[in-house]
Amino acid sequence: MDLLKMRSLMLKKLPFHLWACPRGPCSGRAWMSCGIHAFSPSTAQFTTTAKYSKNSTQPYTMIYRLPQIKLLRAVSRLKLLQTGITVFILPPVYYFYLQGDLSLFLVAYSTGIAGFAGVMLYTASYFFRRVVGMMYLDPSRTILKVSHLTFWGKRSDLFLPVSDVMTIADTGDATSETILRLKMYSSPKTFYFSTYYGSIVDLEGFEKVFGRLKS
């Protein structure tokens, strides 16, 4: 059995939440002693996964929060309710149309409203899910916990190695911009946060992740 197959079999026996390490990619003998990196057979390189275990009991320190995230959560759930009500009334509308009690214009109008509500829901959800509500650092300051909304308006936490998070300078944004991007080296996915509307709770911790802010 060659080394590639042996490492692949060993990884299958590891718990999923151990397939990442804040110390950065390992290789060769270092991987054997670390034992918590994912191995990619397609690239024959060790890669660090972006997501950590959600069951971590470590106390995290808040470094950033967006007070308006509560409003976005309420709007997101309101759009779900509005879309549900709009879609719920369509079957009766079609029924009464088939019975000859409603005009074709009213049916087309109701269908158009339902379709528009669905498009608006998807558009709003696409944006809201990428807005960062809060960010935390673990005690060792090697893991960043990012809190954002799901499609249903609930909170979801993403755990990232600090070494995988781009600084503001690396993203190409200026620190004076209203909306900033949270990007990773290992993933094309982008989140958004704002130091203008949001507040930096721990400046030292924030600059540890995103680089020094200009005064």
C-alpha cells in the first residue's frame, strides 16, 4: 500500500472536526505528529479545512458586533412570512378562476405578486446570509468565530483559522470604506462587515485578524 492510500485511510478514522488545525498546513512527518489535517489526493497536498467543531467549549472573546443584525433577522423572517402567505393564497385563486368567479387579470396579478415576492426573498436572503453579525477570537487567538444569518433568519457560526483570513489590505479594500469584505485564502466565499455601522469591541484582537487600522 503506497503512502497516499495509507494517509487517506487514516484520515477516514479521524473525527470530522479534527480535520483542521490553526497551526497551518503540515506535511511529511509533521503531519504524522499533528494528525489533524485533511489530505487532498487530487492535489497531493495537505489542505486546512475552514470549519471547526461547533461543540467547542473554549471561551471566545468578542471583537466585533453589528447591532443592526437583529433588524436584518426580523426582516429576513418577515420576508419568509410574506412569501408563505402569498403562495398560500394562490391555490384558492386558481380554484375560483376555474369556477368562473375570478378574471384572468386577477389570476395573473396574483401569480406575478407571488413570483416577485419569491425573487425578493431570494435576493434579500442572499445578502443577509453574508452579513457578519458578530466575530469572536478564541483564547489562543488562532481561531475566528464568525456569526451570520441562515436562509431562515437563524444564527450560524463559522469557525476559521486566523491564518486563512485575509487582512483588509489583502482584500484590496480601504479601511475607510463603509462596507468591508471578509475573505479567505482557501475559499472564494465572501462575507461583509462594516466598521462604520458596526463597532469594534476589541481593537487589538480585531487588528490581529484584519491588520492595523489607520488612525
